[in-house]
Amino acid sequence: MSRRSRTGFTLVELLVVIAIIGVLVGLLLPAVQAAREAARRMSCSNNMKQLGLALHNYHDTNDSLPFWAYASHNNSHYGGFIALLPFVEQQALYDQITSTTTINGTTYPPYDRYPVSSGYTPWYAQIPGLVCPSDPRSSSKQSTDLGRNSYCFSLGDWTPFYGDTATRSPFGRMRAFNFSAIVDGLSNTIAMGERGIGDGSKVKGGFVVSHPSVASSPTANNPIACLATVGPNGLYKSTFTARGTGGNAWSYGFTGWTAMNTILPPNGPSCAHITDSAHRMLATPSSYHPGGITVLKCDGSVSFITDSIDTGDLSSPSVLQGPSPYGVWGALGSKEGSESVELP
């Protein structure tokens, strides 16, 4: 006869109860995790809606969209988020950046300089609405890290860089567009998308340096070649040199930090023409939401784009005029490709 424990159960009965509890936990855990991710994704979507409202308010005030990158003030290259600060409840931070300011006894000129000064605190400020809670690095920032961002300006189906005036997206470098320039329609053109915060050689937020898939001219790009850089466990192959700069500084107007394009499918690899993260790049958007990424369209609406979206002919070089060669994904990025697209 089995001896009963102080609980009144035999040892066998206790083991059965424990096994049942284990099964129930195993069944419930995925549901709990899914619910938590759904909440995080909703928060991320709300962040992007606020950025859409900021872009529209900026446009109402200035009759244009901001630059995605601009060069001034000690030959530095700053990103479009600085211009949006007053429209995301960061007027005080904007005023500090755009004025001569003294911090801990040191006086800095407007916009500081590049490389940035370690004591210039505005660049290190973390703006809550610029990070996606699903990204594990959104909450790991240290005081010595620059302010992070999970959202990037769309450069469309083109690979411009800080010295390039050509663009097929709603944003230019040292060149501003208003909504009338988006002839494909505000609801058919992507303004911003997610990009994982870079971490070493991880595919999400990282990029392979000096890769032949990205040419000195986008009309000689070969995007499909970049796909071969992906290795196991979400990392790039060890035979390639990779850097993880994506989302590591909201203040930088560099392709590897605050830009994305609509060429390679979401959560795919990124490749750069040279080692410089400010140069031409296949800056592929990515996220930690299962199966795709969140994008903001120029009309202020938010959509979820799956990893399987049509990307057309990835062996084709980029084009400066006409329909995008990169399917529905590329068409959503170009502002004047004369494409008629509809999300599946």
C-alpha cells in the first residue's frame, strides 16, 4: 500500500498532479507569450502612428517633409528625427540641440559636432516613442550609449547615401519634398519602417561591409547576392565582416543607422558598398514581431508587412525612373513609380 503524504495524496498521485500541472503550464505558456507580444506589437504600432502624426504636423507647419539626412554645423550629418522633436513632445530637447548650450561647465555650439562629444547629453537621451518594446535591445541602453531608435526613414527602392541627391522615396538628403511630390498616393507609399537595433553580427540591425551586391551606382546593384550572407541562428556567415549599427543613434542621418529601403524582403540581410555605415546600403527593415514588420505610410496609417511580400526580380539593378523592379514591396517604397499596388 502506498504511503500518503501530509497532503493526503500518495506519492504516485502527487507525481500525476505534478505532471498535469506541467502539461497545463506547457499549454498556457505559448498563449501568455502570444498575448504579451500582441500587446508589444500594439504599442509599437501606436509609436508609429504618433510618428505619422508628427510628420503630418511638421508638413502642416513647413509645407514639406523633413530631410532624412542633412549636413551642416561643423560638417556633421544629422537625421530627420531632430526636426521632428518638437512634434513628439520634445521641444525642450530640440531647443537645446539647436542653441549654444553649456553642460557641466562645457559650452557646445548648436548641434555639437561630429564625431559627437561624449559630454553632449542630448545625443544620449532616449526618447520612449522611438523604440519598439518587442526589440530586446530597446530596454538595455546604458548611459554611455547614444539614444536608440527602432524606426527608420524609408529610402524607397533606391540605395542613396549622405552625398546623394537622387531619391525615389518621400525623403531627400538636403532636399525636401511635400505631399504633392508623392504622386503614387500617400496611402500607397511607405514613410517609415522598423529596423532591429543592431547588435554585433546579428542579421537584424546589422550589415555586411564591402559587399559586391551594392555598387557605387544603384543602377548596378545586384540585391539577390546579399541573400547569401545569412548564416545560422540569426547571424551572418562567419566568412563575412558584419557591423551592427542599425538603430544605435536616432540623431544620425546615416543609412546604416536611421534608414531602410524596400528591396530585400523584411527580416532579410543588409549589405553595404563599403565599410562606412553612412554610404550606399541595402538597409533591410526588420523586427522582433513574428513573421514581419510594421510600417508607417505617408497618409499616417500603419500596416503589417509580412516577410513573404512580393519582391519582384531581386537580380535586377535599381532604377531611377519608372516602376520598381522589386514587386509590391519596391512599389510601396517609390513615391513616383506610377505603380498600382495593393497589399495582400
